[in-house]
Amino acid sequence: MRTLICGSIAYDTIMVFGDRFKNHILPDQIHILNVAFLVPDMRREFGGCAGNIAYSLKLLGGDPLIMATVGEDYQPYAYRLEKMRLPQDHIQQVKNSFTAQAFITTDLDDNQITAFHPGAMSFSHHNHIADARDVGLGIVAPDGRDGMIQHAREFAEAGIPFVFDPGQGLPMFNGEELLEFIRLADYVAANDYEAKLMQERTGKSVAELSRKVKAFVQTQGANGSLIYVDGKEIKIPSVPPAQIVDPTGCGDAYRAGLLYGISNGLDWEITGRLASLLGSIKISHRGPQNHTFTRDEIGERFSEAFGMTLP
């Protein structure tokens, strides 16, 4: 089953400042803030929710199809996707724009100053679900506001089940808009903070929202995750990582596990555990797309972690 992944393609530039911001930002001078940080340690990662989800889903043996908009600086990412044999048929290049990118400066206390440029992501509504063929499942992940709304409606019109994953894009929508997303979607995935914000904006509890979809998945970091389905609450344990290196992209890896489980008809106990395992593997690696594994290795690690066999 082909899985259409609607979301962002982005570059993440991460810089490390070898001191603490608090030593250089004077509280009583915030109104005339003018600082510069020397960052000798810098790296550039391939990111974006669609790219990250597709990366892990491909490693699992899934069949992801990315739908995204990119800028004129896309070529390095295009070469990466080509090496991974990920189709680029529905990645549209927007002239006179940059691919979405984040510039993140981190200090020794792990405080971060981030600047995000949406660039071509703002044109995501130029892509249409109907242009993709042989799709059996989809996901609306963080992307341009208009694109997210349009793609959710088009998935529903096409009768293609999909996951609504608002992520960091959630603040762009009011309560009525979130309720429409949930009405159109078959599944919802959100972390603990996002679920609370969703409740606040819609005026409805997670239990109430979960009754509007087939399943509502709420991740809770090291505390595992909860899957609300058929009026039940399934508790999914977390998997202790080999080491904690970088949480960036853990949620996207988790969602790849969800999509794999749904597309292969796995039950929610197995699906949730697979998603949890992927998040644990990712956090042990720097960047959202540097972890690797084979399908056989995942099966072995799944058995070790849960004492169960991965179908």
C-alpha cells in the first residue's frame, strides 16, 4: 500500500555556541538587544516532517510517496532522495524561493534560539491529492497552512484514510478548524503538549475527540504513549534508548511506525510498540535522518524490547 506523506521538506542548520546565552544577554538591555555569537561548530541536516517520516517508513519496508514544495536550493535533498529510491513525482519546485529551513543556535545549557524560514512550504497548496495514484493511506503533517487544510479536504473527498498530525503547525488553527480536521481524518497523532492545546482550543477532551476518529494517539515522551480506540485507552510503553543524543525528529520516526502498522493491518498494541521503538532508535542519533536499520534488525529489537514477535 502506497502512503502519501503531505508535509514539509526542509534543511536544518544547527550551530553550537560554546558559552551560555545568559552571559551575553543583559536582562535590563533587552529593548536594545544586539548580540553576535561565534559558532565554530555547525552542521546541516536533511529534515522536514515529510522527509523525516518517509525516511523511517522506507527503512521499515513501507512504500512512502512524498508530497511537498521546495525551493531552488533543493538539489542536495533531491540527490539524497534519489539514493534512497524515494519517488519525487509530487515534490514541486517553486521558482524564486528557498526550501524551508531552520537556523538553530544552541548554547551549553541546551537553550535554543531558532529562526525558521518557511520559503516554498508556503506554496504547499499547489499540490493536489488527486494527482497521486494508487494511494491507500495518507498523512497531513506540518506544512503550509493552506496546504494542510486543502490536503485534508482532498483526502476525505478521495475516500483515502489519513492521519492528521498538526505538530508545530497546530497554533495556526483555531478550534473550529481543528474540529474540521478531526472530522475529516481517520486518525489523529499529537504529543502531550499538542493534545492539551487541542483540548483548549476545541473545548473538548481527548476522550471526546477520540470518538470522532478511529484512533487518537497521544505521545508522552519517556512515559510512552496512549492510544484511544473504540472507547478504550491502550498504554504503550517507551523503549529506553541506548543513549540520549538528539530528540529532533523522534515524533516523525514514531509516526512512520504508526503508518506502517496501519497500512499493514497490525493491531494497535503492535503498531504502538513499533512506533515507540522507532522513536527510541532515532533519539540515539544526531539529526532526524541519520539512524539506520534493516527490517530484520527491527524485528530482533522489537522482540528484545517487548518479548513479542513483529509480524
